[in-house]
Amino acid sequence: MTQQPWSAVRETHIGSVFLVGDRAYKLKKPVNFGFLDFTRRETREQVCHKEVALNRRLAPGAYLGVADVTGPDGAVCDHLVVMRRMPDDRRLAKLVRDGVPLRDTIHELARLLARFHEQAERGPAISAQATRDAVRDRWRASFAQVRAFHGTVLDACTGAEIERLAEDFLAGREELFTHRIGAGRVVDGHGDLLADDIFCLDEGPQILDCLEFDDTLRWVDGLDDVAFLAMDLERLGAPELGEELLNEYARFSGDPAPPALRHHYLAYRAFVRVKVACLRHQQGDPAAAELARAYAEITVRHLRRGTVRLILVGGLPASGKSTLAGAIADHLGATVLRSDRVRKELAGFPPEHSAPDEYERGLYTPAHTEQTYAELGRRAEKLLSYGETVVLDASWNSADRRADVIAVSARTHSPLAPLRCWAPETTTAARLASRGNDISDATPEVARRMALDVQPWPGAHTIFTAGTEEDSLIQALAYLG
């Protein structure tokens, strides 16, 4: 362990920390930022005591109590949180920057946070802070504060894109947030998990500095809580550690959250730091502007990656659409809904049941087909509302059926990506002739008749599928962005 200076002073936008010997003393600044107001001494005293009580949940040996500050006349004029001083060289942020192997530490932190959230307080008042509308209100409050810095600290176009992407995600995902509340995922958490405030000691990680000045900012989805630290690890140049943290947290907590929600909370936490950096810039910190821009890049990157999309993969029989749909889903972590499978399920047959027939006969009458596409749309809408990107694998020959899923896309604020698979007739004929155990019942004659009924599909991106699966996927991803 390296020798620390005997004394030092650290500043944040809301307080000062005085490091003296083996103690740290935290003083609250008498500031009012709207989301907190420390201008009254009595408020600062209450917050100091609350800070000690709350932080003892994750660092019981670090928080020693509250000391009064007296003036020359002996009257109390302020208050200090008294802490055991942590060794700087064991700070998680420093270990990350130094390239120290941290996989075991990340696993330990994930286990600790999962257990902390499992034991954390829950209740109606806490859950109310993690509804879709409550999350949106927090975003909007931050938008309002950051807009003043558009064009100076932040690029105005980036700021506008952040607002648009966040609003679109939230507009279509009310059911997702309601489901999270019903599953008990909303807790009285930490609220401000940063690598600078975590110390990796022999007795285990010590997690300091939870949010104490506003309970509602600490009442969050557990994934939202841990995403703050994952985002901070990414900002420090270790995105793989952030991903490992989220994966291990999901394993220890049994949390099946969709990838889109992970990205949304990573973006939200990065934008919180955008706001803080802007406030620090306003206070005269020259380095804060660059930090705000770095956090904004993280924000927009995760909002883009967390966009919930509806992807249509269409084409004639043996055009390679099912192969491409599966490859896209694997790459994006999306859900595939295949018309052949849904059609047989609705008819009460297992997927492998063979039911070939003439064109528009048997299971393939217009009525059966209408029912199949209606069910595809219903299931897709449900999954999209829960934050799952959906790939719909069907022929999509009918303009009316495409119009129905366009409406699903609009209702769930999920961008639509139409992809039309095409291969030469010699290729599709060879594929049809060599098919083995496939759930599709299409015959060469059916394929020929279907080709005569294809309605124009303006706006669809054509994917040439006569090559390898990888070639087709590369083309599709280029369109998907």
C-alpha cells in the first residue's frame, strides 16, 4: 500500500471532503440546485445523520458518525460526516485505470449488490418512483437542466437526439416498467454507484456515498442502480468489466431484463453525469465540459443500442428468410416469431408436423393465413411493449398485412425495418428439392403460385441470399445500422 499524504481536500458539486490522518470529514455545501437544497444548517445536519445511517448498509465499518462544527462563540454552525479514511490506491477507479485484473472483484461486487437489493426495503411509495412516468419525469427534469448548456458545453444535435431516443423508448414501454414493479425489482438502493467511491479492501468491497438528500432518487429498479457502476466502468475505459458486472448481477439476482432495458438504464445513468458535469462547469471547473461530452457520447450510444425494433424478414419460399431471421436474432439478442411455427401451433399441430397441400388449401387457406398474421402481430406487440426487439419471419407478400404491423410499430414506438430476401430461381429450386426436416411445407408449385401474388413492397431493403449466411447477415446489419 502506497503512502498517502497526511492531509488533503477534495471537492464535489455539493460538498467538500477534508482528509486528515486516518479520518475523512465531509462538509455539505450550502447550495441549492433545485434537485437538492442545502442552504439551511438544519437541513445539512439531518442529511449528515441520514448519510451515516444509509451508508452503513454497504460500508458499516467506514461511517463513524456526525460531528458538530462550532464557531468562536461555541455555537454550532455546521456539521461533518466523520469517516474512516480509505486507502486511495485501493479505489476501484484507480485499479481499473492501472489495468489490475478485476474479474474476481467484479463478481464479488455483483454478488454483494444482488444480496443488498434482495434485502432492501420495498413498498408502494418506493415502487411509485420506478413507473414509466416517474422514470420519464426524471429524464425530463435532467433535460430541462442540461438544455441551458446546448451549443456551449454540449452539441445541440446530440442533446436533441438523446431526448428523442429516450422519449421514444419510454413511450412504448409502459408494460415493461409495470412488470418490473410487479416482480419486486424496485428497491431502496444506493442511487450513486461510482467506481471512485468503491474501495477494494482485504475484508471485502466498501461501497460509499449513497444518495441521501432525496429518497426518491434512491428508490429505483435494481438494474438501474447497478447500471450506474457498469456505465462508470465503461467511462473508465473498461466496458468489458461493466458488461461482466451486469451479467453477473443478472445471474445472482435472477433478473431476466431485456438488453434494451440495460442499455436504457446505462444511458440514463450517463446522462445524470452529463448534468453533474454541466453544473461543475458552471461552478468554474474547466475540465467538466470535456467530461460532459464524454458522458453524452455514452448516453447516445446506449440509447441507440437500446432501441426496440420490429424487423420484418420476408420473401418467397427457400429465399433464405428463416436462416437470415435467426442470424439477425442471434446477433441482436432479439426474439424470432416464425409464421410456419405459429400457423401450426394455432391449428393444434407440433411444428414438425408435415402438412403440404395445394396453394391456399388445408392449413394455408386465406382464413388460416389471416389468423396466423394477426397472431404474429399480437405477439410482436406484447414483446415490443416488454422491451424485446422482434424479428418476424414470414413471406409478407400482402400489403394489407404489412400495414397491420406498421400500426404495431407505431403503437409501440418501435422503428420498423423491412427486409426482403431474394435469391435466383435456380438457387431456391435447389433448396426446395433438398429440404429435409423443415417446418415449412412449401413445394415448388406453391412457391411458383406465391410468386404470382406478391404485392409491391416499397421501402423494403433487398438482401441477396444466394451466398453464405454471413454474407446475408452483413447486408442486413448494414441496413439495420
